[in-house]
Amino acid sequence: LAGLVGQKEIVALFITQQSRKLDVGVISAADGLFFKMPSMLQAKFERPEIRRLSESVYEKFKSIDDNKKVYTYVMTDDFEGFVTNPTPTFWTEELSKEFKEVDIGNNDKTHKKEKKKKHATGEYIVKDLEGNEIIRYLKYDSAYGWALMNTKETNRRYIIQTPDGSQILVPER
């Protein structure tokens, strides 16, 4: 895939929290590496090909006194250093921790059903409260992010219809 991407002049981003999940060929063919703040153990337990870089980036992040979440360390042929990137306008802590309320120690089937609804394959349809279709997505997270962003901007409420036909009301902001 990496070779085809280069030949077709396509920009491809491979995003992972652990480089072990990427093939060494993908990493070696990359035009650049972008690091968010790694944890100490993440840096130490990286695959050997990346470990030294990751530990170095970890040390550089430690020197930042500011909010580390807005920084990305970039390594390319033309540039090496920090860039800032604010979180998207639709981003919320709630979206970041969608499964926070799920009791993983509980064998409650209700939680399992809700999780299946949100991760089933098929189309997720965002509708307004009158039932008018607004937009379709293939992933629940995308539909939910769009609905949250638009709820915040327009003060309108939305419903997400899952592939099995059930509906989830998006909370007010």
C-alpha cells in the first residue's frame, strides 16, 4: 500500500498509538513522522526501529510547560520540531471518553446492546427532531461528532438512527 500511495501521489496518514501495529515497511517508506506526547512506558516499549526516536521526543515534550495536548512533534526531510494544532471545534471531553460510563465489570446486556448499536456496520443517519434526514455516515463516531458540533453551533437537537433502526438522541451542549 505504501508503494502505491507514493506512485499515485496520494497523501496517506497511518495513525496509531503504537508503532508495533504498523508494518516496518510502512514506517520506512514514510515521508514524515508525527508524534503526540508519548507516555514514558510507550516510549520505552516501542519497536526497536522507533524506540530511540520516541524516547527523544518524550524528553522534548517534557520540556514544554504549556498544555502538551496542542503540540505535535514533526520529523520530515525539511523540518523537525514542534507545531501547534488546536483540537477540532467539535471536540469535547465527552466525545473523547464515550465509553466512560460503561461498567466493564458488569455483565449487563443493556451496555452490550448499546455498544453493538454504536459499532454495527451500516449507515448511521443523522436526523433533526422532526425526522428529516440531514446526513449519513458509515461510523457512529463520525455521525456523533457531526451532530455534537452542529448542536453546539446551531442549538438544534439531532437523532442518530443506527443500522438496526433504533434511534439515539444526541445530548444538548
